[in-house]
Amino acid sequence: MKQLYIKQKVFSLSGKFTVKDQQEKDIYYVEGSFMKIPKTFSIMNIQREEVALITKKVFSFLPTFYVEVKGRGVVIIKKEMSFLKARYSIEAAGLEVRGNWWDMDFQVLRNGNIVGMVSKEWFTWGDSYKVQIVDEEMETVIISLVVAIDCVKADQAAASSNNIT
């Protein structure tokens, strides 16, 4: 089982951070667009080739995020109508997300088999996640899913702080 770690830089305006392996070697680079519409996050391998792209849909009544891996749409995360609490749904081709994904403690399953597990690392500076990859074929999809969920959470936090007057 492969373990990867995602640690965001707290004061990065453009949303740049890396995904590291157990030896703290960079495996993926994540770069968010700054002042660009639509807002995107590009995930690149160590050769700086884009392997996944996360895009926030523009002009949508409710926030929607699309995840493409190697040019193929694999995940859609969208906010649902709710009056009391923010609710989101995850549509993933052939995948199931089980657990508390809002608190970043969940499993990713394909055909009922666990292909990855995600847990939030507590008591760290910035958001940090441990990602366990069971099926290495699914590595890029799982990393993309974690980054996309984190984007949704950041978008929700920004929207909540803008509503406070």
C-alpha cells in the first residue's frame, strides 16, 4: 500500500502545494489559477505534465466542480439545495465515496473494493491529508478527488465568510 501526503501552503494566494511520498519526495504538483475565470487546479506529475484538471463551473446556480483525469471526466461534485446545512453530492464514474468526506475521513471504492483511504492529519499548520493508495492504477483519480473536495470546502468557507457583514 502506497502512502502519500498532501500539505497545503497556508499563505499561497494561487493555491500551490505538493503531494509527497513517505520519504517526503515530491510526487505531484498542484497549482491553482489566480484571478482566472473559471477557477482551476492543475495536477502535474514530477515531469510537470498535467495529469488532472479540476474546474469550477462558471455561471452555475449552485457551485459545481468537474474533475478530469488525462482528459476524461471522472468526478462531479455539486452543491445541492438545502436550507439548514450545506450539502454536496459526488458523482464518480464507477467509484463510491464512503465515510465522512466533508471532514476528510473516507474510503474510495471501486466495484465494492477499497482502492484508497483518506484521513485528515490534525495539529498541522495548514490542511494536511494522508492518502493511502491500495490500487495504484487509481492513484491520480484519488489524489484529484482529495484536491477537488478540498476546493469545494475552501469555496464553501469563502462563501460563508462573504455572507457575514
